[in-house]
Amino acid sequence: MWDLLVLNPMINLMLLFYRFLGQQTILAITALTLVVRLAILPLTLRQQQATQRMQELQPELQKLQKKYAKDKERLTQEQMKLYQEAGINPLGGCLPLLIQLPLLYGLWQSIIRVLAVSPLELLKLSQNIYPFIPGLTNLIPLQSRFLWLDLGQPDRFFILPVLVVVTSWLSQKLLTPPTAAADDRSAAMSQQMQIMMPLMFGFISISYASGLSIYFIISNLITMLQFFLIRRGQRTVQGRRKE
Amino acid sequence: MRKIKTLRGHILPPFLLLLAVGLLSGCSGGTRPTTWTSLVVSDGTIYAADLEQVRALDAATGEVLWSFPAEPNLREYGPFYTVALLDEEALFVTSYERSGGGFFAQSHGVLRALDIESGRPLWEFTEAGGEFVAAGAVGDSTLVIGNSDGNVYTFHVGDGSPAWSRPFTTEGRVWATPLVISDTVYVSSLDHNLYALDLATGRERWRFEAGGALAAPPLNLDDTLFVGSFDNKLYALRREDGSPVWQFEGENWFWGTPTTDGTRIYAADVDGNVYALEVATGREVWRSQVDQTVRLSPALGPEGETLLVAGDSGSLYGLDPADGFLLWTQSGQGQLASMATSDEVVYVSRIHASEHIQAFYIDNGRLLWVYPQPEAEE
């Protein structure tokens, strides 16, 4: 079912991009990443809005935490009341995230499958290609040479893993809202995640096909671009409100 | 107490994250194969590349005669994937080994020649840029082998010195065992081409370009080569110049080499369709289907009474070559990685399975022995 609904459409779309973009694997990965990110853009926006609204409520929530520090039950009641008054669902940011994650995982899987690093992977790919689109099967295996890279192998010079770490750190930094000083533990956690997540992606880049690193870098760049565009949009709206 | 809590708060999340990465990237132990293992049978002995070790087993009983290395040692040797035989002299095995340490370790293909009697290493080659996916072939004291780096390498079997002035380079990965006939070697490449090369010099004689990738060596019958491709077609080509005689279109990729009884060609595509075709014309005589992906080449029993088809998900099928009727099925755990026949027995190797090698009677599919044997596991 997963292959039918998620993996096969993505794989065949990537093969079509590959065919029409000069049989350049990097362009096919870029195009597929753009399309998937565009498709989940409404969900991303909703998630970011929910996160931002929760952020705006933080001062109020902290006041409540201090006020009812010894009465957890009352604290919960007051927090729920605050959410209701502000018209916020505290789990509102989770649902879009839950829908996005499988799609992003599918995107990751389809890139690995199409790159067919090993014979075992290539055999699996034979079951993912739509037979009703003529000529797709003739494209296999994809051209994997690009500059110094074999996209099916990790980057031997570690240039891509470094780029992955840098862009991941930048996008994490942009997306993580500043945490109030009063909440030391959250701040520490948040800082750790800002360091650990890029390192984790860097480690994956060292271990896996460099085509996947290309995906990480493009995805991070899109995240950053999206962030700047949304922030500019919000500033414009705020400016109009003030006027 | 607060210090411990803070420490836990600081260390636990990154630890869990690293654990997740470790599991994701396979640091949890065990050998994760990148390709299939292989075995060959000769003179009552099976030589098997069995990931952690290369083993020689008694074909009648499955008893281990020798292993290389003596104990599994993946830090220095292996995993081993392919094995090729030069009768009574040497065994050529390939592995995909990691060099360098920790996060920065890189894998590369290694080719070794082992003494056939003892398994003692004779020479090795470590300069290939990629993985050796298929075994090499020997002709005129020359070993020819393809690599994922796109090169075809040749070696003098005695000392491992290069036989050509430089490797022959194709535009794609070479995942097929070369076919050596007389003074010519035929090489299938994922770049869609079948190359005919001079065995002595590596000079190209001709090439045939198929519509899709070629992952298996051709079958030779009289003066015709039969080779399957990822464009779903099976081609018959004149051996002299590579010109096409006929082509047959299946339902999906042809990965394995077809087999023949002299009058018919038997081939299977990866959708599990098995075809019997007339040698001269490529006309379809019958078509049957097994319920698994088929990658391995089909094989005929000694009297030509059973057509053996190996399913990728672990089942071995015996079909009637006359009409494709299913005679017997043997299902098993893991993926079937290779198959070889000798007299009345078929030997298979498996990956992702506890039973690595099995022997079955060809006529009825009855199990003869398994390796490792159940009592040896206890």
C-alpha cells in the first residue's frame, strides 16, 4: 500500500523529471523535492502559524506556570481556558506535521530507491516503475556521475556532508523560535537539538549515497527561502494593520 | 539530585538521537549485504562466498572442508560475495571491504585468489573503484572481471599481474560475469551495451546497444548469443558481429541469463514470467508464471526434465520444460542469491536467512542437506 500510494508516484515522477531535464539526476532530485515541498506547503504554513501563535502565548503561559506552580490541576484548567480564549488548539501544529512526515520519508525513500546504489535496491526498483509510461524502464540506471561525485556513493571528499551540516544548522536556527530565559530547560534542549540535528544529518550524509545529501541541501535551502518569504509576508500584513 | 536531573535532561535527548541514527545506518550489528552471494560446484565440492567467510563444503553432505578466513573477521576480510573457479588451481573471490576508521571508513572492492585445496590467499587486488557484484571468468590463463566503477579488469591467474595494458572502461557499472569464448570476451554493462573484446589485448571488436541496461552475461548457443535487457527484451545476436537475429518482448526486465536445451530458450523476467522460445525464431512456445520476482538465471536439470526457477523471495520452483507446468515448489526463508546444479542435485545460497546453503533433489525438490546444519547451530 505504501509503495502504491507514496513511493511509486514519487519514483515515476522523478523518472519523468529525469527524462525531461536532460537526464540529469541532480535536476530530477531538485525538481521532485520542489514539487513535494510545494504540495505540502499549505500544511507547512499552517504548522508554522500554529507554532507562532503558541509562541505569542508564551508570556501568558509562563505567568500561569508561576502562579499555579503548586497546583498542576488548576494550571491545566487555566492553560486550556487561555487556549480557548485565544482560539488555539494546542495540538494544532502536530497534525500538519504528522501528515508531512510520511511524505518526506517517502521522498527520501524514493530518492534512495531510484539511485539504486546496490543491486538489491535496483531489483526492488523494477517493481516500482509504471509499465504504462513508455520508455521509463530504459532510463535505468540513472546517470550517477556529477562533477567529482558518484551520486550513488558517499562523497569521498566530505564536501557535501559539510554543506549538509551548515545548511541544516542555519535552517534549524531560523526555524527555532527564541525561548524565554525563564525556561532554562527548554532553552538547553532547544540548543542541543540545534547542534545534534545537523550533526545527525551530516552523519547520514557520510554514510549514504551523496544524492541524498543533495536532497538535504536543497530541502534546507527551500526551508530557509520559505522562512524568509513567510516572514516578509507577515511584516507586510503587520505594516498594513498599523496603517 | 538536581545535577543528576540536569545531566539527564542534557544527555538523554542527544543520546536517543544518536541511537536512532545508529539504528538507521545499520550500526546495530550483523552483516547487511549489498548484493547476492554466490556459489560454484566442482568435483564434489561446493565453493561458496558466504558473507563472513568463503567456504568449501562437501557437496554430498554439506560438511565444511575449509574456510577463509578461518574465523569470521569482518574488520579485515569480507563480506564475501562472489566466487569463480579455475579448475584444480585457484579460486577467485571478491568482497566489499571497509578501510579507514569510524565515520570516515570507505568501502572498496577486493579481489583475492585462494589456493583451492586449503583456502590460503595467493594474491589480491584492491585498486578497483567500486564493488565487484558478479564473479569473474577465466579463459586462456586470464581472469576477466567487471566492477561497479565501470571497468573490466584482467589478471594473469598465476600472479595477479594485469593482462591488459589498462582496464577496458564502459559508461556504466559492470554487474555481469563476462563470457569467455575462445579468444573473445563478451561483457554486459549497465550502460546498455554488450561488448565483444579481444581476450589478449582488451581491444573492442564490436558492441551491441540494447534499449536498456544489461545485468547478466549472454548465453552462447552455436554462433548466436542470447541476452536479456532492462528494456524488457531478450535479444538473439550473431556472435561474429553482434548483429540482431530476433528479439522477444517480455513483461518486465530480463535480469538473468537464459538457458537452453538446444531447441528452446528458457528465460524469466523479474515479474516471474517464465518463457519458452524457439531458438531459431524467438517465437513463444509457452509462458508460465511463478508468484515471485525472478532475478537468477533459470537452469535445466541433467536430463533436461526439470526447469529450475529461483524466486527472489525464497521459493525454488521445478517446472516441466515441455509446457511450463509446475512440478514442485520448495519455499524457504530469505532471498535466493545463487543456484548451481550438479548431477541430480541443485544447490542454492540464501541471504537474510539462517540456512545459508541448501541442497535439493532436482526431480522432486526434496531437501538433501542444509548449511549450517541444525545441530551445528546449537
